Amino acid sequence: MLPAIEHRIAEELGVKAAQVISAVNLLDEGATVPFIARYRKEVTGGLDDTQLRTLEERLGYLRELEERRTAIVASIDEQGKLTPELKAEVLAAETKQRLEDLYLPYKPKRRTKAQIAREAGLQPLADALLADPTLTPETEAAKYLNAEAGVADTKAALDGARQILMEQFAEDAALLGQLREYLNDHGVVVSTVVEGKETEGAKFRDYFDYSEPIAAVPSHRALALFRGRNEGVLQVALKLDTELDEEKPATGNPCEGRIALRFNVKDQGRAADKWLLDTVRWAWKIKIFLHLELELMNELRERAEEEAIRVFAQNLKDLLLAAPAGPRATLGLDPGIRTGVKVAAVDATGKLLETATIYPHEPRRDWNGSLATLGAICQRCKIEVVAIGNGTASRETDKLVADLMKLAPELKLTKIVVSEAGASVYSASEFAAREFPDLDVSLRGAVSIARRLQDPLAELVKIEPKSIGVGQYQHDVSQSKLARSLDAVVEDCVNAVGVDVNTASVPLLTRISGLNAALAANIVSYRDSHGAFSDRKALLEVPRLGEKTFEQAAGFLRIMNGANPLDASAVHPEAYPVVEKILADIKRGIKEVVGNSQVVKGLSPTKYTDEKFGLPTVQDILKELEKPGRDPRPEFKTASFADGVEDLKDLRPGMILEGVVTNVAAFGAFVDIGVHQDGLVHVSALSNKFVKDPREVVKAGDIVKVKVLEVDIQRQRIALTMRMDDELPREGKRDGARSDAPRGSQNPRGSQGSHRGNAQGARSSGGTDLGGSAMAAAFAKLKR
């Protein structure tokens, strides 16, 4: 009998069973992970959000396992075949796989050849030949002829007996476990190109003649193999290493040997030995291997998907928690060539002020007119920061803004190139249509680009997480698992930062602990009708927002500049009495204490604990009093792209450049250095020390210094290093994307709509002479 679910999870997490039991009770009562992690530390013994997410996932798996176990016991019992020994084995099975192995002989199935043979009375023949190999198969088979049952001759009788034994061998749970383990240790994934697909499937050419132990295949290679197979380019199979070792003479199939050993089948020259060995061989080839190959390849896919989802989730978290530029009037530019550059100006709160479309690039090349338009908008709207989307023509548009800054230094502008991943998805979304019903879809993207610079989290929650494009092979993984994982990341990030309930959008509020889309819409509707919330208690007036929801959500909702300063902090309303106790003790008012580091640091947290509020909660309260509503996100910084480096052809090996990490994969990090195609820093080039996980060194949004190793213009690939002492590759050496990076290792974001094509060399020749008379005249008018 297995230990209780809670005890198994506790052992896996390395915590006490009581902690898990408490957490499970809270989850079953409807509490969310962010709420439990932040406000129930005493109850769970301080389990953090990562531990709680793992606990929640394992809880679901193990509960499903128990349901399946109960169903299997009931099914076997109904058949009258449940022995005490079998029941004990079923109750002791630790995984779904082991459970299904035990159930296999009793699982209702279509009439198999073995079942038909049993119905024809051939079970005794099979049993006799297996038990006594001295019997002559043909002689014994002649005793079981039955034309009416379809056994017309000895061959038919022996074929039926073989089917019975093959099924018996294939349904032996102990044997299956041994063979699965051996195949997992000695299985090799082999892929070859489908004849005639060499040109069409060139992107998979690393896998045209490929083999690797199944236990060692990393996530990105596994997913590339499965994608190549699905696209009809690759043939992928599992083979034993002994089948591929040409140097060693064949000594028999080791798996067939294990089957023979299990059922005492030997080659001793007896009458039935050859027939039994052939039966073993067929059982392996036809029944067991095909079953295990499918199972192990599915497991490989699942492992690969889990890793890909983990990488995506980590990158998404880094992106969502990127440093906000803050409440500054911002100009958003969504670059384009023939369709023009879309312009949107927003105020410090993100409110749209005005829009425009300019045409500085091909074919109009209205450089000077574009400068004049931008200058006028910046002046009217008091713009402080210009956010430039990193898609097509971003560097050309960046140059346009640089010219503007040189011509009009009094505007005191700062320019930043930002990721526009998912902006087009937001533009066409139902929410964007409600927010800007009269605004052209193309201009909505510029608004999103401006706002995501001000507050990446608040803007990116409006986009379906998987459309943000910071994953690898995200379309090849289970979409339901991906959605669950990414939704959990978004929920954790939003609640870690908290939101201003008087300015937050419906999508942002939807992610708050305890709220859903309907309640978020009710909050915004109530706010629109009754004005800003004056305190947290006012939230209880919102339709359908009851006490339980208030308990889950209140601590993450902020009321800025309200009557009670605590409403702007992460102190939960239920803990306000603790603050009142502190204030009464030190005889000071709340406004004298909030933000007063000197006073707060002099307080002893143990003095204010009681049965309800323990030390962790009091310590959190004091941290909030010292720095109320503190933002866990880092300080805002920007990267400076090198002048004159705007396209792949501008790059030279040995160049040292600054860039922004856009994506982190298992094999390395992608870095935007401003040439429309991200470069790859292989995991081995991230540090002078050994790096197992690239995220130990970098994360999405980091600003890094890199050196160009190689540039492959034909395949749009750039090899970078963060080790400045790395030597440049010798002539003739293969480009810098290493053998364990996927073929054509472009940043996956490139396929998600963030780069809408390359600039195609459409670099504007206008604006290079800052003293040009037309441009000078335009700015003379602007300054007047």
C-alpha cells in the first residue's frame, strides 16, 4: 500500500507532510497559489509559489492516478479475477505506466487472434508446448484439429497457439518493466531523410542521417525530429544500440533473450525449442517492441514538450517582469516600409492622445516631412520617450528618430527599440476593438508598443501568452499544457507586482487572485459608473464580488492616494489590526510610519505576533511599511545599438556590440543587436565557466555585450559569444550555430509576427545631411 498522496508529494518536495496537507486544504477551499504563497505562510510553513505550483500539478496527477486505480480494481473484480496478490500489486503501483501494465491482461479489448485461438480450444496446446519443449509441435497440434472452429490443419493449430503465447509474453507486467528499462537505456533514436525530400526539407538536414541515445536527446532536437516527421521529411525510428554497432558481431537480440529467460525458453535441441524461440522473436517484433517504441517515443515527446514549456514559461516571466519605463509620455512607432511607420502618442497614464502615419522609407522617402510630423507631435504631447518596434525597418526608423533628436535637442527625447512581439495579435483582438473602436487596426499596434515600454506587464497581459513568442517549438507542444503553464506564470507575475484598481484594464484585473473576466469587467464597469474606488472596502459594492473573492484579491489590488495609506500597499486588509497594534504601541499615526525606514527598522516583529499572525506575516507587514507597494521589477535600462550596424551585411567577425537578450533556449540565448535577425550565443559561449542552464547567466530583457564570431548571410544566422577572448573561427569552419542547436537556429520569435520580414535593404538615403536646406526649413517652421 502506498503512502497517502500528501506524504508522497511532501517527500518529492523535500518538505513536511503537514505543510502539504495544509496547502492542499487551502487549494481545495478555492484559494489561489499567489494568495497562499503571500498571505498564508504560517499555514503552509512558507511554501513559495514555485513549490505550490509543483504541488498543485502533482496533486492533480496523483488524484487522477487514484481514480484510475479504483476503476481498475473494480474492473478486474467484476471479471472475478482479482486475487489478493494482484490487488496488492495494483495498490502499490506508483505510476500510471505500471498500473496500465498490470491491467493489460484484464483490459477489455477487441477480439484478438489469441482470443479467437482460445475460443477454438488451443490454450492447452500453447500451455503444453511451453511447459514441455520435448513435445513435437506438429504431433501435439494434430490433437487439436477442429474444422468448425477454423483449425483445419496443424499449421493453423500452431499459429493459434503462437498467438496465445505471444499475447501472454506481451502482457507480462514484470517483463514489460524490464524491457522498457533496457530499451530506455540502450535505445537509439535514428532518423533518415525521406527519398526525394532533400531539397524541400533542407532545414532538417542535420537529421538526414542522425542517431542519438533516446535518454540523451535534448528537447529542441526531439521536437525538431518530430516536426520533420510530421512534415513528411524525416523517417524516425527507435533501434537497439546493438543493431547499430557494426564493429561487434551479432550475438542475438538481448531483449529476445530476456523474454526467453522469463519463460524458460532455451535452445537445447529439443523438438519444440525452435518453435518456441520463433514465438519469442515474433512476440518481440510484432507485439512488445512496437508497443514499447510507441510508448518511449511518446515519453520522449512529453519530456521535450515539458522542457520547451518550462523554457517558454521562464522567458515569459522574465519578459513580464521586465523593468517598466514608468509614467512618461511616450511615442510609439510601429515601423514599416511601403505601408509607412504608424505613430501613436500616449500620455503618462497610457491614454491615447493622437496618431499619424509617416512615410520616411521606400517608396515615398519623405524623410524631412516625417521628421517635421514627429517633431510636432512630440512638442504638442510633451513626449519624453520614443518606443520603436523591432520589426521591419526598425533600424531605419531608429535612425529617423536619432536625426530628430539631433535637430531638436530641446525636446530632450530618449529612444528605445522594444520588442513588438504579439502587437499585431493585440491589434486585431476583441479587447483592442472595444478599447479603440474607431482606430485603424494598424495604428493600434503603435499604441501597444508605446504602452509596453511604460509598463510591459500591464500591456502584455492583453495578449494571449503564447502569441508573445518567447518559446521554442511552441506550436509543436500540447497547447492545453502550454496554456495552463503560461497562464500560471502570468497570474504569478501580475500578483507579484499588484495592480492599481483605479486604472487597471479588464485583462490585467482578470489575472488577479480570485478574479475572473466577468468580475474584472464588473469592477471596471462599477468604476466607470461610480468613480474611483476610495478604499479597498468599496470593492465589496461591486456586483458578485463577495467576501471570499475579496479575501483572495484585496491584497493584490492597490488604491493609490486613498484615505488609508495601507490600501496602496501589499498589506492585506485582514492584517490591518496588526498595523493598528504597532501604531498604538509606538504612539504614532499611520502617515508618520509608512515609508519611514528609521522608525520601521527599530521595531521588533516578534513583539506583534499572535495566534493568527505569525512571524512571517509580521515581517512582511514591516517590509511594506518601510517601502509600501514596492515593485519587484528591476531598474529600467536601455541598450545602445552601434551606429552603422543596421543589417547582416554590416556585421564583421570580431565586432563587439551591445544587445538585448530576447529569448533563452536550452542551447543558448538569442540577442537582438539591431540587424533584424537575432544572433545566437551558444550555451558554451555564455561564460568562461561551465553552464548547464543558460538562464544561470542571462534572461530575457538583459542587456549584454557580445562579440560577433561568424555571419552566414545566406542562412540568416549570426554566431555570437559573450566571452571576449574567444578566437574567431578559421576559414572554412562551419558557421557558429553548434551541432546541438536546431538547424537554422533563428529566434523562435521570428515566426510569431514580431519581425514582419527583413528590411530588404530598403535603407533610406534621406536625412544623412543634417544641414540640408529642406530639413532645416521644416524645423525652422516647427520651432516657430
